[in-house]
Amino acid sequence: MIINEEILNAVRNVRILYRKAFEEICRKYSFTQLQIDILLFLNNNTAYNTAKEICDCRGFAKSNVSNAVDDLVGREFIVRKEDESDRRIIRLFLTRNCESIIKEAVKARNDCISKITGTLTPEEVSTGAEILKKVMENINHFLAEETR
């Protein structure tokens, strides 16, 4: 079915465009894409600030996140702090050292989204968002069933 190929090609092309959007920043600061994704995640999701939450929300491998966090801590872009109510939980926080990097990364992400939605009307963007939400619900439901 042609629509199936179109969906898979669209997903593939979005991933390619997303990675290209951050190539310059990755090169400029010697970051991996994962490190940029972690910085953006912490910037956008202040309530979810543990390595486990990053892995759970974004689907990254624990070992990859651990290595990326270690490097970001070593370079003083993030700090680790024990949770005040549970010392076993280590929370991650951005430092001022990454403020300009975050600004560049947010701009790159917004530019990427603009390229994806550039020719769409606001109504089409809204409809597309509703469709994507349903698609994600289907995917999450299927994945939840697989892990049972």
C-alpha cells in the first residue's frame, strides 16, 4: 500500500531533517545529538529531570544517557543534585554555562518545525497535531501490550 510507504518515508525524512538541524551546533560545541536532546529535554521539562525520566520519555538507552550525562556534568553544562525527599534520586539541572547553547538549540528546533509545517495553514497544523496525537496513542497502546 502506497500510504504505508509514505508514512514510513515521512518519519525517516523528519528524523533526517531533525538531525541536520543540529549538525552545526553539535560540531561547534563537540556535542552528540543525544547530548543536545538531553539539554533540550531538561530545558523543556523541568518536572522530569532524572536520567530515568529522560530514558522513559524519550526512549533512549540508559547506558547512552548515562555516558552523555557524565560528559555534560564534566563539561559543567549540567549538575547533579540529590532529591531533597529521597536521596536515592539524583536530579539533573542545567547550568548557566549552557544558556547560549540552549538558545541556539531551541532556535534550530523551531526552524526545523517551521520547515516541516511551512506550507501548512494553522488549521492544517492543528488537524495534523490531532492526528499525530491519535497515532501516538495507538503506538503507545501497542507498545504497552507488548511489554505485558
